[in-house]
Amino acid sequence: MLGIKDKEAIMILESLDFKIRKHVKETVLDERDDLSQEIKIKIIEKVDIFFDEDVPGFFEFAQTYSLKR
């Protein structure tokens, strides 16, 4: 069963699929599939990092910001 992170990663890949295919067409025919896969792997890695970040809540941010002043 897919988790929320997986579903969102799939949604992002699907939304970028047209753009990926468009830019991959600019490369040599033999390397298009490999390049497309590498781009998708990099996107998944970045999505993973993005979702694993611990973003502070408003009050945590406000407290941290007020301590820096």
C-alpha cells in the first residue's frame, strides 16, 4: 500500500512527465530512456528530502526568531 509520501511523489512525477519527455527528446535516441529514469530518480530523491524536513510550527518559529533578536 502506498503512503502519502509515495502518492505525492507519483503526483509530482506525473505532473512533470510531459516536461521530462519534452527535454529528453533533445538528447541522443539511445540515451533517452536512461536520462528519463535518472531525472525521475533525482526528483524522487529531492521529494524524499523535502518531506523528511522538520518544519517548525508557528510558535516554534516565533520563539526561535524572538531569541535571535
